[in-house]
Amino acid sequence: MNTSTKTTAGTTRIYRLKVQGYCNYTDTDLLKLTFGNRFAYVVCSSFLAIGVITANIPILSALMIIAFLGIVLPYHPFDYIYNHVIRKNLNKPELPPRSRQVKFACLIATAWMAATIYLFYSGFDIAGYIAGALLFSVAFLVSTTDICIPSMIYNFLFRYKVE
């Protein structure tokens, strides 16, 4: 990969993190946070895939509670694991508290999982699989590319300008 491609990839990633509300950090600091920032998304989307594929209401319920805690706590629950266990072994910086945009994403995920759980519980399995697959798609997108659709919605609704 040549230098201009690396620069473009870095610039794109930095912009996507700023869309998630991390605007008060230098570009260098943001690039150092990318792995840790994705950690919670990767773990959640992995368990979400298992929960949806198996239509497992207890797994989906646990994830819904975790997403809810991502709204009310300063850090996402999996950020605590990352900050206190994983980052030290990887020599990475500590993650900052989650932004309003990410908390909004957790709010959407909580409601979406509640709806998915309701669909499975009520016997509407096909609708549950569709709702769960769509939620997984959104989670997988942010896990792999840092594109967070709920953050974009938040920024639009609250007229938050990303620079």
C-alpha cells in the first residue's frame, strides 16, 4: 500500500470516528483508539449473530441489557473489559467515555433488540430473523468500517456538524 492510500484510509477512518462524536482528539490519538473503539462492536455483533441465528431470547435479552447499560454508564460495558484487561496487554491507550452519538446508537440497539425479542417470543420467527439480521448488518458495518448509521442519524437530528 502506498503512502497516499494509507493517508486516505487514515483520513477516512478519522472522519468516521468524528461522526461517532470523537471530535476533541488529535488525528493521531484517534488512530490509536480505533482498535479499542471497535472492540465493543465486534463482541456485541458476534453475540448478536449467535442470538439471532439460534433465536435465543436469553442471549438477545443479555445483549439488550448490555446495550441499555451503554446508554446509562459513561463507558460501554465491554469498554470496561477493554480498558482494564485487554489494552494493557496490547499496550494501547485507554478508551474515553462514549459520546452522545454512541449512546444514541445504544438506545436504538436497545429498542431494536426489544422488538426482535418480542417477535421471536410471539412466534413471528421470520420477522424476528429479518429484524435481527438488519440489526446485525448495522452492527457489523460499524465493527468493520467504523460507519455508524445511528451516529449519522443523531448528527442529522441534532444538527451536529462534523469537521
